[in-house]
Amino acid sequence: MDKRILTADELAALRQFIISRSARFAEPAILLEIMDHFACKTEEILQAEPGLSLDMAMKKAHHAFGVKGFAPLAEACEKAIFSRYRHWYRQELRNVWCSLHVLGFGLLGLLAAQLCLLAEKLAWLGEHGIYLILFVEFVYAICLYPILVKAGYGKKHRIFYNKALSISNGRLSWLRIGSMLIIITDSDRLAPWMVAATVGLLTFSLGLNLRILFQLLRKADRDADTTEAQLASLG
Amino acid sequence: MEPDKIIKGSLSAVILQLLNNNGRMYGYEITRAVREGSKGKTRITEAALYPALHKLEEAGLLETETEWVDGRLRKYYKLNRKGRKESLLQLDALQEAISSLQKILKYRLKNG
């Protein structure tokens, strides 16, 4: 007996069935991951019971996935993407530390620290002005992630951009805590050079993080293009 | 106790050994191999299989390649050199565990 192979129309129906279960499965990377497994299962059911309608075969195949349906598969797929981007982040971090960028960001940090000291000396920003700079950097570190996500970076293949942003954002946590502690500390307790050093370090770290984030977003662009091409071939 | 539960504890060893024996395999093929290999007595669900596959991939034991088959994209998993070594280690550990288990099940206290 010939192996039952689903036609293009039947595959389209399968695709609709998967998407109809949850909006989460409409994400192309997840859809492609589920599609083949679900199609194999449906084909096997149709092979065993040739009289069965496609709708019934799909329901039976979906039932065989267990009570959580496609969710564990989608979750595993998301975790795998996250791990891949985390690995790339570490790789990019090593690359940046071995490149001239680190020198550039170091100089930028020094410049920020010098400006801070100068501002303190000349009282440009008032008595607590330096804290204003720290506060701006803190707000930047807090807002970068939600703003980029809200801007809908990669509307169609959000999963790649969100994972890249989420990893980059996670690495800023210690910076947020550090700068927050300094902001809430009484200004009289800290020497101006300590605040300037913190501003310099923050500028340096945020610069490095931003550089790596852009590299990750470029990788996300490539992933999105590949997935888009695969999805287009699916019809 | 269902045999599935016992197999689940050694799922990574099972996957590695299947890939070692068959070269490259795709997800559905692995579930079918477990089902047919155990003559229908053991089944692994997708909920258990895919996280295990991704963990092995993350550990650097598997390589993946995608191919168009029957109008859809299929992801094949295969062992790399590190995976082949790990497969042998896990198989030894599994066989040792089975042999220990058999001894435990036959054990009787001398004065009992």
C-alpha cells in the first residue's frame, strides 16, 4: 500500500488548524517546528483509516499530542531559540572584548566621567546634578527593552527579536541595581570621583551592551529572513 | 507502573543510542522507533521528546539539518563526535543500571 502523503491543500488545512489552537503557534519559527510532526501523525492516521476525513484525522492527531496539545513543542522551540541567542551573546561579548570597540567605549566612559567631574566642579547641574546624569542612564537601561519591543521590532518574526532583546536586557540588571543604589544614597556620603567613576563605568557598560544588542538584532534579521523564505516555500 | 515512566528517566540515552544506530532521524521518526522497537509497549510523547532533543542540542551533542520533504520542512537530528562519545557512555551507564536493578530485584536476605 502506498504511503499516504498530504497534498498542498491538506497541508494548508493543517496549518490553519495549528494556528487556530493558539496565536502563539502562528509565529513562523514555531509553526514550522510543529508542522512536520503534526503532518506525519495525521498521515499515519489516514493511512491506518483511509475512510477518515481530514478534519477527524487532524483532531485525532492533535489528541495524541496530549492534554497540552502543541504547547510543549512550542515551549521547547522557544527555549532552544533563547539558548541560541544566549550563546551568541556570550560569543559576541568575547568578540567585543577582543576588538577595538572596547577601547572606543573605554574612552567614551572616561569622557563621561571627566564631564561629570567638570560639571560638579563648575556646578553646571546644581548641587545634585551628577545624580541627574546617573538617573538618565538608569532610565535608559530600564526603558530600552520595552521601547524596542513596543516599537514592534520584527513584527512578523517577533520571537527572534524578543529573545535577542530579552538576553541583552537581562544583562543590564546589575547595572540598574548599582545605579539605583547610588541614586538613592545621600549625595554627601559619596565623593564626586566615585560618582564620576560610576557614570564612566555605566557609559562603558551600556555602550558595550548596545553594541552586542545590535549584533544580535542583525542575527535576528538573518533568522527572520531564513524563516520567511522557508514559510514562503510552504505556500 | 507503566514502562513509559521508566523509559522517560533514560530518554536522553535512548535518543542518543537511536541516533547512533540510525544516523540521522527526525522527531516523529524517533517517537515511532521507540513505539515500534518496544512493540507498542512504550511511547514517548512530544512533550517529553522535544525538550530532550533541544537539551541535547544545547549540550552540543547533536547537529541539525533541515530538508524539504513532502512539501514541508523537516528537521533531522544527528550525533556529532562529542555526541557519539556521550552515547557510548550513557549506554554503558544504562546497562550497568539495568544489571544493578536486576540484582536488586533478585536479592534475598541471607537470614531472612
